Amino acid sequence: MFTRPLRSSRTSRIAAASAVVLVGLSASFVPTAWAEDLELDSGHIDVFNVTADGGNLKLDLKEDVTGSHVLRDPDSVTLRVKEEAWTDKTAQVPEVGTSGYYLPQTQDPNLIWPGWDTNGVRSGGFGEVDINFVKVSGPGQIYAFQTGSFGGNTPILANNGFEVRSGEMITQQEPAHVHTNWVFTAPGTYTMCVQATADGASSNVARYVWSVGNGGPNTVASCDGEGEAVAVAARSGNDDRKNRSSSTSSSRSTSRATTSSKPTSSKPAPAAAPAKRNSLPETGPSYMTAAFLVLGVGLAVFGAGTVRLVKAITRNK
């Protein structure tokens, strides 16, 4: 006479267990914020993670090293570029022309895999985002560029250049998740003061510290007071950096020729350079991949629970 209540209890337990598993899986993809100091020397990192809350922009760091989509204050993280990243192959890149510490566009599991993600601005109604390098300092040069599917290197900076310097910026024309090649030419500590701007809005100025190789100067620069000029330009819409021609970049390279043996190029950049940046490929794990993973696992759990439920009912008939 206890068969029916027992079957009901078993059904409830199975349903409850399935619900707990599904909730747990869903929660695992919700970004978690942490603030303690941390050094990251390998794994996937969205260094410049831009999000929007209403009409406000926020710039932080998102990593999948200590968890899934863990959000961190950039100032609490040291981005460690190991000595083993050193290579002579970067000397074969004409725009770099020297050996250096190389972080490839595709993931090397032994090194950090830094990129950026602006997908988080969609909810605020934003599209194009500028990632502004307000201040860049360090013992050497920093280069960033992409490698095409069929070879050849593509600039990612708004001025069609390859060297990341103070005043440069990346224009991400559509929300995307992107990775690129990075080269640091000397060991030591590099500091980036970075600010995101979009459609008249500006984010906080975030400080990113890179510790490269073994030895070298270890001074961390301050970002205090940086970014106001960028914010004003963003609000007024008067930012002429997007209109700078490659001749400006070439003249700067020439002025450094006395201290560097890197070759310079006189080839002019095409007038419609932003069109190239429109095709920056998305790389790395995406939110849609995570969503489909959760859905697939959830359906599997639900199916297993249903089978167990049917068997339980059959046994108790």
C-alpha cells in the first residue's frame, strides 16, 4: 500500500537532483569577480574585457585560468611572459625585425594567451569600441599584429601600425572576442594604462602590468591622472587618431633608426584601413560555445533522469 507514495518520493528526488545539476552547470558560466593579487603565466585571458551597464562602460580582466570567466581588477593581476617565450623567429617579421618574447595568436598551453572581448557592450546598446593605450612604458618595444589564414601579417592598430605605444588604439568595429600576436623586445616590467571608449562614453582607466622574461627593469608606472584627454575626445567625438596616415607611423620609425636596426617600410597604408579591422577573426572559447555545452549536458542529465524514472515506475507496478 506504500507503492504509490514511494514512487512519488523517488520521482521527486530524481527531479530535484536534475535541477541541482542544471543550476550548477549554468552558474559555472556566470562571471565571478575576485580582487586578490595574482600572477598568471599560462592560460586563456581576455586582458581587455569591455562591458556596459546601461550607458556606462567598464574595463576589467577576464580569465579562464583559475575558473570560468573569472573577472578581476587588472591592477591585481601580473601578466607573466615566461623566458621560454623568447624566439628569434620574430626577427623575420619585417615590421618587428628583432628577436623577442612572443605570445602567438593561437594558444600555446605553456604561455598566457591574451586577447580582448567587447561582446559585453551589446547589452548597453554599443557596437564599435576603441581600446585606447593611454600610456605604455617598459624597457623595450611592444608589437601586436594578426596573422592571416593564408599567411601575411595584418595590423590591428587604428593607425595601421604594429608597435603599441602611448596614444595608439585598437578600434573593434563590432562586438567580438579576438586574439592576436604579441612581441616584447626586452625583459623587464611593462605597464599599460588602458581606457575603452564608445559612442561618447568612456570607461575607467585600467592598469595592466606585464612581467617579461628574467631580469630587466621592474618599475611599474602609475596611471593616476591618465585618460582625461581621451574621455574628453570621446565625448566630443573629436578623435583624430583614426585619421592618422601610415606616413606618421613611418616618420616615427625613422626617428628611432639611430637606436634600432629594425627596417622601416615606406609602403603607404590603404586609405580605407578600418575595413581590414572589420575582419579580425574571433578566436578562443565563445559564450555561444558555452551555452550549447550547458544545453547539451542539461539534456543528457534530463534524459538520464527520465530513463531512471521510467525504470522506477516499471519496477513498482
